[in-house]
Amino acid sequence: MAPKGKVATKGKKQIHEENKETLSFYLRIILGASALYGAVSLGIFYHSSTFWSWASLMFSAVIYLLAYRSMRGMAQATFTEDGSLVDGGIDLNMEQGMAEHLKDVVLLTAIVQVLSCFSLYIWSFWLLAPGRAAYLLWINVLGPWFSADSSSAAPQEQNEKRQRRQERRQMKRF
């Protein structure tokens, strides 16, 4: 059951504090997953590490860097010269936002990276990210565009107006 009344809104300071906590949480996930992967795949099993082990580490580092920098840019707060908060940035914990998708990419990459300590074939699960992006593109952009009705409401209104005018003219003639 939906809560009754006005939806509670967050203040700029609360958004700023929550964004700092969210960024530090995801930074710990990134560092933990990378350290674990480096320790297991490149440390313990160094003798069996291949080019693909290093390539997957670099791939995940690029994904982490791009996602984290994007989230940090979204959460960038604006302060006045005296140090008071003007804008807390975009709320990273907002549902249905771009930050939610970036957090999903970080989590997917961390999970795949940790599980790939057992087998490099686990990296094929990362194909879920482009699959999800294609799904969202279809649902939000392409699907509605392809299934949109070709006749719009404006021409129908014009046709109705013309028909009424013609009826009035005919009534004047009689």
C-alpha cells in the first residue's frame, strides 16, 4: 500500500552527505574486488596467469574508472565562497536514474571479477550489461517510436473543424 500524504523530499545537505557515503561504499567495492582478483589470479596463481588475466584486470579498471568518475561528477556539490552549500549535486540514490545504472555496472563488474578468479569464462557474464542496455533502449526509445500511431491528433482536429465549416456553409446556402 502506498504511503498517504506528501512524499518526503531530501534537503541539499542530506543529498550531499548520502552521496559521499554512496561514493565511498562503491569505492570500497571497487578496491576490494580488484585487490581480491589481483591477489588470487595474479598473486597466488601467477604461474598460470595469461594475457587474458591481465586484459580482464585492465578492462575492469577502465569500467570502474568510467563509472566511478561519472557518479562522482553527478554528485559534485557546489559551494559558495564562504563555504555554504548551494547545490548538493544529483541524488545518486534516486530510483530510475542514470546513477542507478552506473551502480549496477560497478556491481556486475565486481561480481564477475571476483568470480573470474575461478575461471576466465565467467567474464562472458559481463555481456549482461550490453544486453540490459539494449533492453532499456528498446523499452524507452525504439519500441515506443516503432509502435507509435502514424496518425496524430492534430490532423484529426483539423479535419473535424473543416467538416464543421463545410456543414455551416451548406446550412447557409439552404
